[in-house]
Amino acid sequence: MRMADLRRLLAGALDSEQWEVEGLLSRLTPVLVVQTLESGEEGSWPRHAMGQSDLAAVPAELGISHLQNPTGSGVVVEVSDVWINGGANGDLLLGFSEAQLPTASPVSLLNRYLGSVAAPGLPSAIVTQDTAAATGIAAGDVLYMQTALANTVQHLELGGRVVLQPGTGIRACFNISNQNFRASWIWRELRAK
């Protein structure tokens, strides 16, 4: 639709002066975003994936889950959801960290692209986990902190607003040591341009 057609449509719908419609359009224009999807030999894009961490309590250590978009992956990762659960009353943290953790966690592709079968193989992003005395999240990199009740699942609906370029990652952890900790991630991968 051309801009002139859109103006006429809005002017008729709003039954207002031309300058009011143009003012409305000038305020709306910066937020209009068009996204193109690609498909190729590897299957449907974007690819949707899930990974999870499940850590047992370790004395004097925190449970940490880390979603990493490896350097050279060729994809951009958009984090859509994370579910976090700690074993006691405490704070759940979410924040950026580029250092992945030593133990790999299960990841898989989901069949969520327009109802079709997802791309074959594994996602490019990886989930790692570990226990440590500190979170590994610098104070300025904390995105979210919320007090949670023991064994209560917290769902953070991020809607793709957290974007990981190749070589970056995000962590979820619980700030009370010696507690069970679980985190489940859902993300989508788009080819990096």
C-alpha cells in the first residue's frame, strides 16, 4: 500500500483534518518493522529451539544456566522465554555473560515454524550449566531480578527482546547456595546477515 493510499484510508476512518493524519503517520512510521524470513538447504528459518539445565544442590555454590550463541555460529539468537526454579526463597537473576559454562545441557529444535517440521540437526546456540560460588554476571549486566518462593516456577516472557549476537550469552541463576536449580530456555535462530 502506498503512503498516499494509507493517508486517504486513515483520513476517512478518522474523519479528521489532513494535518492530524500526517502527524499520526509521522509518529507511527519509526515503529514499523518489516522482517524477512529465509529458507534454504538446511530447512525452514527461523529455527526454534529449546534447552534446559537441571542442577542438584552443591554446598556453598549457586546453580547457573547459560545460553550461548557461539562465535562463528552464523545466526542471531532471539530469546523468547525462560522458566526458572530455585529450591528456596531467594532471588532469581538473569543477565549477560560471554563465558559459557563447562557442562553441556540438552538442546533440541522445535516444530514451531508455521506448523512445519523444523530444520534438521541441532540448533546453533548451546545451553551449558555449572555450580559456582558467584553468578558470573557483572553488576551492570543484570537484566532481571525477582524474589521467588521456594520451588515456584518463574516464567519470564522475553518475546525475542533479548538478542544474542555470535559470541555472546545470557545466564539465569539463583542467588542462594546449596539449592536445586532448573532453567528452561526457548529461543529462535535467524541467519546473521
